Amino acid sequence: MDVLLWIGVFILTFLMMEGMAWFTHKYIMHGFLWKLHKDHHRKDHDSWWERNDLFFVFYALVSIGFFLLWRYEDIWYALPIGAGILAYGIAYFTVHDIFIHQRFKIFRNANNRYAKGVRRAHKMHHKHLGKEDGECFGMLWVPMKYFKK
């Protein structure tokens, strides 16, 4: 029973991170922390590192904090929460930075309907170079209008 509860908290955390990513992107990245996010929309530098990558660092620190709560305060649910945040971060990095933005040159030949839809939706978001009017969506949730044949 404990294992099922642990798995449930892990999956719930992973799914809730999708909502958190959407909220953070729409209201924080395209809001008061636009200064950190705008170099992701306007590539005006030659560096592989973007100021936008600090958002990854923030969520990594949150995940580490939950691992430390589990380890030192013996809070059992902190482990699946930390692992869920970490798993979402890995999935997001794989889909967004590797698959969509090709920061590493792998997954270039993925050409199925889902891959095309995710790329199309992200391209529509990036057509807006300013902080306003950029449609925001998650990694798992993409509007159906982008999945045309």
C-alpha cells in the first residue's frame, strides 16, 4: 500500500508540474521576470547558456529541497514530490530544449503527428518576440488545432 501511495504522489506531482510550468511561463516568465526569459525568444547572444536557464536552476533547487526534507526531516512524501519535480524537469528539458530547440542535435528525425503538433505550437508561441500575446501551453497539453494532418 505504501508503494502505491508513493507512486500516486509521484504521478500527481509530475502532472501538477505541467500546470505549474504553464502558470510560471504565462505569468512569471512573460510577466515580472521577462528580463530573464526574453533571451529565449530573442537570441541576441552567442552563448549556449541563456538567462532563461535560471528557471531550470530554480526548479532543481526546489526538487533538492524536497529530497533534503525527506532525508533529514523524515517526511516520507517529500521523496516522491522531489522525484516528481525532477522527472518533470528531465521530461521538459528533453522535449523543449533537446527535441524542439535542438540544443543537442538528437531527435531530429521525429516526424509523427505528435512531434509535428508540438513543434508547430511552440513555433506559434515563438513568433511573438515580446512579452505580450504569446500563447502559453504546457509540454503535455497542446491545443488540438496544432495537430492537423
